[in-house]
Amino acid sequence: MKTRGVVTIVSLASLLAACGGDEVRWAGTITDSAGVTIVSNTEVGIWQPGEEWTLEEELRIGALEGAPEYQFGLVGSIAVDSKGSIYVLDSQAQHIQVYSPDGVYERTVGTRGGGPGELQAGMALLMGPGDTLLVPDGQNLRFSRYTPDGSSAGSTKMVLEEGRPMGFRATASGTIAEQIRPLMLPNQPAIENPEDAIVLLANDGTVTDTLMTFPSGESIGAGTATLFAPEPVWDLTDELQLVFGVNDNYRIGLYTGGRPERIFTKPFDRQPVGDADKEAVRSELRRRMTQYGASAELIERNLSRFHFADYFPAFNVVVAGSVGTIWVQRILPISQLDEGALASFASTEDIGAPGWDVFDAQGRYLGVVDMPQGFTPRLFRGDKIYGVWRDELDVQYVLRLRIVGDLGPGAT
């Protein structure tokens, strides 16, 4: 059956199961009339026993007590320069701490404020060519730039008329991309068939090109939000291929010039958003608003603006990893989060499970890699994964993990 240029093929695993055959670890590929390669995977990866990748902790930065340079309020984003130095945006303090590849504190970049080189709501750390740093600031409405030594290199106005920022990526080679969405304002006519765009940015944050456009996600409306609604999820490779999928289905593609070249699928079970999940979110939001002194009337009015999709997403995050691999984070329903994880819940991105499905460059499902409990990846670079880990006291640390396994040439 052909639908929208995509061929659906029967899983060989189901055929063999019906015939009493052996377990199949990869169903196969087919190319449709438009030249798109479709890779149909089974639920079982092709890694054989002993071939699975694991993760090894290489570096930990942070401390419960001691020098303030090693304490974090809220780690928002991480970047790494060409020498391996680690940049950490503290979203609470609104400054950037820089550490050597061995984790030794080097300097602090920026401070809270609205002046030159200052930040109010830094959204991401984007390492550009020549180790220049670009930081979008959602409150100052500008892109702030910094030289390799941490000096301010000026700023560029954030043009919201071009679209609302929905996410940023920077490749290892310094290419910067942004997802933008048309602004939907209360008391304004609804935009018919709104479309997001993924655009390339120059070192100063100005738009230079559009890589792809697609229908906007359904999470954000005019004054309302629908949690767990379908959203586009993406990443960018060094070859400027987009890894892209809408997370209501386990169907992810590699796109060049806005056109799909390869699409891979994997079976998944749709998990309904139950009453326990909804109540867990409402209770946590109510607790936070009460903590900030909101009245009962205001709390209920705000909660009425939150709605829920019928089902959780098929996956959470996609990442373009080493040697052409694609990493896809599984979903953990809200009701399964422990008290500490629920207390730190900030967005639907926080429902990611420790297990990540890994696919090779051909889209074949290899198997699962489990992240440490309490660890949230922020950046993949070669065979390294940088992220934030919370201990049992909810203290944050920056970790660098190394992928252990046969990654082939060019992995580091």
C-alpha cells in the first residue's frame, strides 16, 4: 500500500512468527517511486550479545558545597569548543561558566542584566565557527555574541515577526539552526494552516536560509497549551541533513533540501494519558503557583488553560549522533516519575526515559542504550555525551560520558 509517497511493508518478524520461524532483528528496506528509502524495523535490535554500546562516566563537574564556581543553580545548556572546553549556561544565575576539558574552572562569561554582554533569559549556547558563542536571550529579545576569550562582541535584535523561537541546534562544525513558529496572539484572528520553519543563522543570529517548512505542532494555542500534543522533533547533522519526525508516530526521516531521502520506522505501543498523569501535572503546577503566592482563583484560572492530548508521544527527542547514528529517546509517563523528577518537571521534554533507541546510518535499529538514572543529555559530540545529572538531594552536576563499543572509524 502506498500512502503519500511512503511504502508500507509487512514486517518479516510477524510473518516468521506466524510460521514458527526464528526471531528477526531487522525487517528490511524498500525504495518507493519517489526514490525514498523506507526502512522497516522490528522491536528487536540487530546488536548481538556483547555488541551493545554502554556508557562510561569520564568527568563530573559540580559540588554540593565549596567553591561557588563549581555549583550550579539550574543547568540550561551546554556547549563545547574546538579545544574541548566546556561551557555551561546556568539558567538561574544567567551566566556562563567555562571549564577546561579536565573540568577545571577557567572563567565566567556574562551576568544577569540588560546591558552589553548581559543576559536575562538565555535560551541556548550555540558554538559557531572559530569558537564564537551565540546566546539567544528571550527576555532581552536579542542574540548576544561572545568572542573565544569571553568578551562581548555585541548583539543583534531578535525579530519576533519572523517567528517565535521553538528550538536551536549547533553542529560540531559550527552551523547554527533555529526552529521558528508563527506568533499566535490572543484576540487576533487564527492563522490558517500555520507552518514552522527550520532556518540557518549567521554568527549574529540573522536568518540566512530556510532548510525546511512543515505544519506547526499542536502544543501551543492562543493563550492555551495542550501537553503531549504532536510536535515536530528534529536535529541537524554536520552534512546539513535534517533528522525529522512528528512524535505522534514512530516514523523518522533524513531530509536534504526539505525532501526525504530515508525514512525509518519502529513498532511502538501508544500510551494513553491517564487521569493519574493529568492529576500529577496539575498537582505539581498548583504546588509551584502556591509557592509563589498565587491566589486560589488565579491558580484555577491558569490551570484551565492547560489541556492534555489523549496519548503520550511515540518518542521524546531525536539526536544526530556519532558515525551517522540516530538516537531516539523513549517516553516515561508522568505518573511514573519519582517525586524528585516531578518536582523538576519543566516541560514535556522532561518525560524522556533513560532508554534511548539507537539506529545506524542506514536507519537499522541497533538496540537500546540506557543513560544513568537522573541524567539528562544536553549535547552529543563524537563518542562523548554531555549532560546534567541530579543526585538524591537534587544537586546538579555536569557529566561527560563516553560511549563504549565499536563505533567504527571517525567516531571521536
